[in-house]
Amino acid sequence: MDIQRFTRERIHDVLAFETALRAEEADWGWTIDDAYLESVRRSFDDPRFDHSLSLLAYVDGMVVGRVDSTLICSRFDGSVKAYLDWICVLKGHRHQGVAQALMQALRTELRSLYGIDTLIGLIAGNAEAQRFYRALPKANIRDEGIWIDC
């Protein structure tokens, strides 16, 4: 397995991953279309994404897993933390250490690049995600998450 940063040059690899993911699980709630592709392309030119970090897990030249994060900077206490936005692995590669490897690589990169010592995430409600998050080393489930529309 090879972990690489998601860069503009890897958009095609990510589209193949997203397509395979939807073939396995159809309930993602959004479609891979031209608007999605254009939005992803634009993100690489938008300075608001400068502190977004996305990593891809490759096996045999194909993306089989992905993790996405961004920084949370707060003047509340002057802290900088990271937010775990999303992690997913193709079904055929689950329970083979891909997600764990992505999480370890993400933690290492966040520490190295930004001095981050805390990664905050929302836990998906499905049983498989619950088992994964509860099994993460050096992790505690502390608070409930909420999504608020603006």
C-alpha cells in the first residue's frame, strides 16, 4: 500500500475511486457529475483550501481509500486543531489496515506540517464506522456532533 497526497494530478484516480465506491454502495446522496468534478478542480486554486489535507491509499496503482481533513483555528483559546471530514475505503479492501494506515499517515502529516496534536471528527452512525472509530488507538469519544445549516 502506498499513501499519497491528493493533488490536482490525481483527480482522475479519485474519480475512479468515487465511481467504484458508488457501485458498491449507492446511498452516498450525491452524484459524480460535471459539477462535482468542476468543484473539486476549483478547490486546488481556492486559497480557502490551503490547509485542507487529503490522502489517498493506493493498492496496485488504484485508489482504494481516502481521508480528508482541514484545520480548525480558533481564537477562543488560540488553538489550532484539525477536523477529520471523511474517511472511506472500498468494501473489498476494508479490514485490511487501509483505514488505519490512512489515519496514521494523516496524524503524522498534521503533526509534521502544522504541529497539530488533536484531530476532531464526527462519527458516522453506521455500525461499521462505529466499530472503526471505537478501535482507533489514542482516541476517546467525548462529545456529540451537530450539523447546523447556515
